[in-house]
Amino acid sequence: MNYFWDERFKSEEYVYGVEPNRFYEQSLKQLGIKGDILFPAEGEGRNAVFAAAKGLNVTAFDLSVEGQKKARKLASENNVKINYLTGEFEGLNLKENSFDAIVLIFAHFGPSIRQDFHRAFSKLLKKDGILILEGFSKNNLTMSNNNGPKNLELLFTKDIISEDFLDLETIELTETIESINEGNHHNGDSSVIRFIGKKN
């Protein structure tokens, strides 16, 4: 899988753009999130760099070395620092109760690991920590766009997200049609799941 993402990210172009995801950007502002923030499957770094520019202490990770290179370049261009790790999540030794927020933007994990990863992310949150998620719903396959995974098992429903994050208090959980404009690979009306959860 890292070969796929290295191939996608090795071009000079930022394939998902350099601007932050809108739902995440709005949520970060509305919730007034500060402190330590984690970005799993962060790709080319657009969301992590935005958080660092807002004064948060950023950790990010991804399988792709090419994604890491571009994220570090983007951080340098914006005069911010991010701690960007590469490798499998299980090998990163991230500590439980370490983060004030976790952000999952179009982070679609395989069905054999998805729930385990999601529940592990919940454990990484500090008390009162916030998790922000936006991902493509299963209904996105009926839309006339080329966005996101085409494998139904990689996509979300509200029930899946609710079950995966049982340990978090649900602040928001919606399925909506959103017009996305994020680089060449995320364009057009898309069916997305949005979730904000809080660790009590």
C-alpha cells in the first residue's frame, strides 16, 4: 500500500492541494482546540501544517515517505515545524492519553484493521480530547465523482463510525452531500460522513 501512495505523492504537485479540509478547519476554530494534535494517514501535510500555523503541537504519520517529504517541504515554506513519522501505526509507539485532538481526514483503513485502529486512536486522546473525522460514505459510490475508495468495504456509514468510537461522546455525526475541491483527486459533489467525538 505504501507503494501506491509513494507513486501518487512523488510528483511536484500537491495532489490534494495545500489548503486544509474545510470541515476540519471549521471544527478546529469552533471548538477552540489547542495543545497536542495527531494526524494519522496525513499524506502531504496540508492539514498538519495548518494546525502548526495555528500554534498547535503537531504529530503526523503516514506509510508514504514521499508524503512525508512533501509535508516537510510545505511546513518549511510556511515557517512551521511538524513531527512527521512514517511507518505502520502499530510500530510508532504513540502513548495513550497523549493528545488533545486527533484528526482523520479521508483516512480509510482496511476492514480488518479499521475498528481496531479507530478504538486505539480513542485511547490516544487525553480526557476531554476531541476526535474530528471526515470520510467518504458508502453512498458515495452512487455519486458521479471519482473521489475516494471504490471498494465498498473501505467506506463508512454512520452506524460504522458510531460503533467504532463507542468510547467517545458523540458531538456530531452526520451524512451529507458536500461539494469538495481538494486538488485533482477530490472534486465534485460527494457523500461524506462527518464525526466529532469527545473523550470523557
